[in-house]
Amino acid sequence: MILNLTPHPIRLYATEREDGSDDLDPHLREVIPPEETPARLATFEMSSGMWPELVEFGHAQNLPPKRDGVQYIVSLVVALALADRRNDLLVPYREVRNSTGTVIGCRSLAQPV
């Protein structure tokens, strides 16, 4: 089972899907809807009014514990922060872009290591 802990649906396309089309349907394999609460990294602002701002990125929030048979799609920053401790986190990989270059989906999911 794969649960989507990002704030938006994840569209998975077949590898032959080409970039540059605004039509979401060609070669669409699956849409994984988001869960109610996305996983995020906690932040602590260490400076105020400085440029650049100093921000400490902390522990993941709203990330369930590991469960047998369950993998979670999360943002790349969450997955990278926990790559040495969690092998159940996936990120969108090999993005699909529309005619303006906006990411509309991905061709694969990856596990950061």
C-alpha cells in the first residue's frame, strides 16, 4: 500500500509519456490522492530581519510510524532528512512537465538513499 503524504495528487505516467502536453490523460497509469494531513519538516527561525534568514529544519511532522507493507510518498526534503532512518519513504521521480514547464506528474517513484 502506498499513501500520499504530499498536499497534492500524485499522477503516475507510463515511461513513454512525453513532456510538453497540457492534456493530463495520455499514458496516465494511476492517480494517488493525498491523505488529509501532509508530512512536513518543522522549522525554527533563528534570526529575524536578517538576510538571509537563518532557519533550522527539524523533525518531520505528521509522518506516521513505519508499518509493514506501507510506503509513504513525501516531499524530497522530508525524505532526504530521514533517508538514513526510514526506508519506507518515496518521492516523485522523473517528472512530467506540461507546455509551460510546470510539473504535472511523474513517471516513477524513488526511494532516496
